[in-house]
Amino acid sequence: MSATIETNHQNLKDNLVQVNQLVKHFPVTQGLIIERQIGAVKAVDGISFNIAKGETLGMVGESGCGKTTAGRTMLGLYPITSGSVRISGIEVNKAPKQDMMTIRRKAQMIFQDPYGSLNPRWTVSGIIGEPIRVHKLMKNTKERDERVHELMLLVGLSPRLINRFPHEFSGGQRQRIGIARALASEPEFIVCDEPISALDVSIQAQVVNLLEDLQDKFGLTYLFIAHDLSMVRHICDRVAVMYLGVIVELAERDELYENPLHPYAVALLSAVPIPDPKKDRSRQRIILTGDVPSPINPPSGCRFHPRCPLAIKICSEVQPEWREAAPSHWVACHVV
Amino acid sequence: MEHNPLLEVTDLRTRFHIAEGTVYAVNGVSFRAGEGETLAVVGESGCGKSVTMMSVMRLIPIPPGEIASGQALFRQRDLFKITENEMEHVRGKEMAMIFQDPMTALNPVLTIGRQIGEALRVHLGMNDQQAQDRATDLLAQVGIPDPARRLTEYPHQFSGGMRQRAMIAMSLACAPSLLIADEPTTALDVTIQAQIIELVKRLRDELGMAIIWITHDLGVVAGLAERVNVMYSGFIVEEAVVDDIYENPLHPYTLALLEALPRVDRRRDRRLHSIPGAPPNLLVAPHGCPFAPRCERVIERCKVENPTLELVAPHHKIACWVDVTTGKPR
């Protein structure tokens, strides 16, 4: 990976996705008849990064850290509170309607739950054919069916199953249907939101290998959101670690896993089980105490300071700046 | 590492009779767990790992369930022969179970204190005050801060990790000699998972109880278990001490599972090894080796005859016709 994909180089041509100070707050309201806002869930609170064309950026963090909200907001599925997201130069949710349609075609999403994300009343043909219909990519029904056929073969499903309903498929097959649907509009960028965490181990490898093959074939760019840190190391080029709505560390894969800097990243990596009994027994684990605090009232200064083993006085007062600690290795921490 | 026998299950077969036919969930499973031993049961969804332990606890609804054969000796007593009343004494008091989803396992309309106290009142005959004092101790023991106040709260006021701690406190109420943990960390984040595993290890060492840890995650049990049973399609296919399972797996399924796992501690050196196909349909009575359709080392014999679990090395049993190291029939 070249040094061109650094977070501060905002306008490089090969950055397909540019996220700048993205903020997404959900209002918390009180009162039934006269609703008034009493606060906000600060789900995403100012994140910036770029994703180069053909790259896979991993986004990891515990549940509630805002990684899913970040992915959805980037595609315009939620209104943006502030900041900006550009996909192939088009600004999400600000661009004219026609340009937004282009983004909706070029940027797609694969969801975590292969059960909840497919309409149970639609056949496979309807589900995979929907983006083709919406974006008017084929002239007639016959052409559309041929395209669905082709997409099913591409993701390893037998086209004989084209008129079946989602409940007739296993979890892994359903995830393949979801992938085929995402590919139907010939996207350049796909947000994969925990695409394998609902699947069995033996099926996870199948789906991950499929995602890699498709990336090679079509030059796709992925944002891979996951909590499985082992899989993220396997599939991603660079990895961003999120905590309570902010990115605390961002680096190339092996650099992050071998030299994590932020105390949260260190603790997170040390908690991942290793399928090797001798190594696992001899490892030094950093057990974090307590749970992730509420994003309604995040801690002052560095958000991790109440759970941080290295916290000093300044950590509770000043938000640490985002700095490049080593080439292409970014971190927000006062101590390291 | 030798333990006195605590639980000995022989030829357990559990089926479910449903509208679509008969589900062959557990197909002749035999294993033992010693006093104070930690045994892991590993397998994918539908392999029968949970149904096996639910059958032993007699928590399978009958009908549609049926325990077609088998014996489950717990301290020389056959759990399938005693009355429901006697079983209620075993459950909770001598063996306890914790589940994957503590939110559905806890009663949402009762306080945590009430739920922990119930076992103490029923099994140990404590009065309300005694039960409350003991429940406070238990919550403190599992690392919940401010336990006296937490006792008066309801499950929805607890976070996921806290709920699992409360479940563990409840299961420990009567100091059982066997704790069955059914994927207790699957719904939790890795940092919370690490907390719960440390907690269970500490309690095991302090209280000397045996643990049967059911999971699909080979990573989680590596640092926790002494012995591992690998299950597939209602059969135990490999049984060995923990180091042998990871360093010297002898069943093609175990080997394939380990190769399908990416490693957090290693640089990527290859594509993931994926296992083709999907687990078998349990509605079809098993014929031949259940893994044969997905197995890379399959030979003719595998398709017609199901291998039984046999000792092939010290403390190491597998059910396979093929020697994985040479690829030739054994």
C-alpha cells in the first residue's frame, strides 16, 4: 500500500470515498404531545478517513461504538448531522437528485442479518432484480432475468433456484443472495456490515473468499465493518478502530496488529482468543473493566479515559489530537 | 489430569418428531466428564451440541422430543430413570446451566435479587433475608459493583455482560458440581467475553466445579478447556485433550475447521480454506459418515458405513476411516 492513502490527503484522485468530520447524532426527545429534544445519542462524532479505489478498509469496535451508523450514514441512509461524505467526487445527501441516484447505484450495502434483510414475500428473482428495475439497467424482463441468472452464477447459487423464496435457503445461501443483490447495480463501493457474523465458521470462509474473488474481478472497494478482529486482519488492507463514535487508531493491517498504539486497540487485540492452547495460556491479557459508556453523555476529554489503564490527568480534560505517530499510522492518544 | 467420573453419558439418541418428519438431532453420543474437569463441546449450529446437554438436563420438551436411547449417569445415578421431582433437585443444585442469551433466560418482570434468591429458597430452604444476603455475596463474587442496590433492579437495567454475570451468579447459588455453559459469550463483545472467561476460570479454580462449555468457537476454548469433543451432525467425531485437538487434529472435519479460521496473531499467508457445501439435513436418517459429502479425503467406505469413535492414540479418539496424515484408509 502506498503512502498516498493517508487520511490528511483529502483530494487525491484515487480516493474513491472521502469522509470528512462526519457527525451523526440521533435526537433524544421527551414529552408526548409537545416533543422537545433533551439530548442526542452521539453515535458518530467527527470521523475522517479516505478509502482508495480497490482497497478494503476495516472498521472494528465493540457494539455501540458507531461503526454501523457510520456505514449507513456514509451511504445516505441516515441524514448527515454535519461533515461530509464524497463517493467518486459526489457529495452524499447534498448533490442533486440525479447525482444521488448515481451514488445509490454505485454504492451498495451487504447486511449482517441474512434473515431480516431479504423480503420473505419476494422470490430470489424479485430480490436480485430490484436494483436493476429501480435503476432501469435492462431494457425488458427477459434481459433482467438473464442478468439475475448471471448474478446467481457469479455468487455460487444455482439459477434453478430463481423462483424460490428466502426461507428455502440456508444462512450462507441467503448471504449470497444479498451479495448478488448488491452487485446487481454494478457498484464500485460496497459497505459490508458484519456480513459473516451470523454464519457458521465453515460457511464464513466461503463468503469471505467469495467477497475477495468479486473484489479482484470487478475492482470493488469495500468498507468492511466487523467485530471479528481475526477476520478483519485477514481481509482488510487498512483498519480503523472506533470507540464511542470516534476513530482512535487507523493503520495498515499488519502495522496495527503488530504495533497497536492506542490502549483501547491494545486491549481489544489482547482479548481476541487464539486457537492455539499453548499460546493462549501464556498470553498477557489486558482485561478492561466495566462497559462502554453511554454515547448520550460520552466522557470528557478522551472518551476512553475512564477504562484506560494508562490514563493521566490531561486525558479527562482535553480531547487528544489525531496525529501520525508513524508513517501512515494514525492515533488519538495523549500518552502513547 | 485424571478425574473421578462425574457425568457419564452412553449412547444418547435424541430425536424430534415434527410435521416435516423426524429430526435426528443426536445419534448415539457417549462421553464422560470428570469431577472438576473442563470439557468443551465444539461444533456448528445443528450439530447437536446443545440438544445433547439439554437432554442430559432433561430440558427437552417431550413431545415433540424423544430420547430414543441412552443413559446419563451423574454420580452413579441414571438421570433418565429418576422422577421429575428428583430431577428438580439435581437441576440447579447439583448441575446448573447458563445460556447464550441472558435476556431471554432471565425473567424480565422479576428483580435480579428475586431470581437469584429463588434457587436459594427452593433448594437450600433459606428465608427471604438469608437469601438476600447470600445473593448479595454472589453478585459481589461475579464482580458486579454495588451488589445490594443491583439486586433490586430488573434485567433490562443490566448491560449484556452484567446480565451474563447475573446468570452465572444464579447458577452458582447452590454451589453445583457441574456447570453447563451453552455459548455463554457468543452474544458478547470480545472485551466482555474476556472478562466472562476470566471470571469462569477463577470460579472454577475456587469452587472446584466441573464445566461443560458448549461453543462453535475453537478460539474461545483453547485457553479454557482440558479436553475437547468435536461434534458434527449429531455425532462426536473427535475427542482429545486440548493440545492434541489444535496441534494434531486427526479428523478431517476438525482439521478443516481449524484451517477455516483466520488468526489474529499471524500475517495472512493464504486464502482461507473453506469447507464446501453445507451441514447435512437432519431430517434424513444418517447413512454413512455424515461428513463424507464435504470431506476432501473421502473414500468409498465412507459413503456406506459410518465409522464409530475409536481410540487411535493415547486419550485421542476419532470416528474416521481415513488416516488424515497419509490420506490412506486406516
